[in-house]
Amino acid sequence: MNSAPTPLLVTHSGGFHCDDALAYAVLRLALGLGEAGIDHTLIRTRDADIIARADIAFDVGLVHDAEAGRFDHHQRGAPVREDGLPFSAAGLVWQRYGVDATRALLRPLGEAAEALAPQVAASIDDSIIRRVDAIDNGVGPRDDTLGLGALVGDFNPPWDSPALGDMAAEDALFREASALCEAVLRRRVNMVRAKLAGEVEVLAAHAAGDDPRLLVMDRKLPWRSLAFRQGWPILYAIYPVPNGNWMVDAMPPEPGSFAQRLPLPEAWAGLQGPPLVAASGIPDAVFVHVKRFIGSAGSRQGALAMARAAMALGGA
């Protein structure tokens, strides 16, 4: 008889939450593991003898010792973050394996992407893992019905399901929930990677410009949050879009605001085609949104002309 595949990963049996499902996904990514029963063993149990034999035990066992592969947070004296937020199992596993898991996801994209792993992992910790920690420990905002915690919770069998109490069926549902966590993590890692890589290009574009109030890019990039962090006096970002037009995108006064530091001219609002050309004097002006936060022209030169005319009319 073949022995069970190693390593042995152990978590608790019964109902599961986002923290244990996510922790399992992170462990598989970081350790290069595939399917349970093929290249590793997953046991969901509360049996102390099995937990003691585990290579890694998470969300069970009443011990936190990363070097020994123990990641529980239910015991007295469980670890907390520097600001006092208690860790969940996901937070403890991410603290040890988050960069490794992120690096594994970025590696296929090349060395430049892989080098961003520490920064991406830190961003994931701040935006996802901390929220899982807070919800799991009951000290953060309540999760909504479309939050990851609620979606994972829906994988648990309801009271009238024949799967309830069937350990094999519950384990299968746990693996499905973990697969959802992995899919979310994969997409978020790539989005953060793209944002960080794009911001490098935005920095270069702003440095190359001859007017710090205008950010001219050769393609649409994630620029707003970086502009706020850098304190740039940007009024308009200018960039091409796939239909061939060049956008004139007004800068908000603060993050999350729907206002603009300098709206496009009121005389242009809601116009497009010949009426806009006549009102603006820009031969290839295409449109201006009625709310004046964005407009476009048929060329880079036209978009720049719109932005400069808007600044002149607005007294900038």
C-alpha cells in the first residue's frame, strides 16, 4: 500500500471560514502544491494526535510557531499586528508565506514582475488579508453579502443539506471554497502588479512633460492614486484609447471625489462633433461629457489643444 502523499496539512473540521480557506490557498501556492491526495495530504480534523503529526497546521491546534509550521490564533496570547489587530489564520500564514505565494504567481510573467513580489504582497496584506483578519476576529466592519468572507461562507452546507456531517462532502466543499480564494488572489495579485508597473511609466511620463499640470501618456495607465501621493498639480491627464481617440481626463481634487480641480469649459459640456469643434476651435474635438470631467479629440495634438484651451478659459 502506498503511503499518504506529503506534506501533511491539517486544519479544523466542520464549518469553515474565509481565513482557513484562504490560508490553504496561500500554502498551496507558496509550497508549489497541486491537488490534495496527489502531492500533499489535507486533513480537516480536531484530533490532537493528527494535528501533532502535521507538517503544517493552520486555524487549529492552539499554537502559533511559524518555524514549526503552526498557525493558530484561538489561544490565549495569540499574536496581533503592530496596531493591535488580531491575526486570523490567513494573516499568520500570509505573514510567513505571502511573499512566496505572490512570487509564485508572478514568476510566469518574468523577472521584472517577480521582483515586485514584496511590494505586491504588502498591498495584498493591506487590502485583503487585514480585512479577513478583522472579520474573522469580530473586530472589523461586518462583511457584506458580496464580500469574500460571505461568499466563502456560502460553500458551507446548509442545515438541510445531506452534505452536513458528511466529512468527505464537507472537505470537498472546503476545497471548492479555497479554489475561489485562490482565483481572487490570482487576479488581485496581477492587478496590483500591473498598477505598480504602470506607475513606473507614469513617473517617467510626468518627468518628461513640459507642464506639470498636464500628464501626457502614450497609453492609459493607473495614474490618479500616484498623482495624489506625489502631490502633483495635475489638472488633466491625456492618453489614447483603443478607438483611436485621445482622452482629456480631469483630475479630481481628492481621492474618491467626483468633482474636478478644473472642469472642462461649461460652453463645451455635452457637445460632440461639429458643435464642439465650433465651440472649442479645436478641429478634431470629438466630445465633452455633460458633467465636464472628460472629453476627447481625434489626435494627441487635439487633446493637448483642448487641455490648454480649458486651462486658459479656466484661468489656470
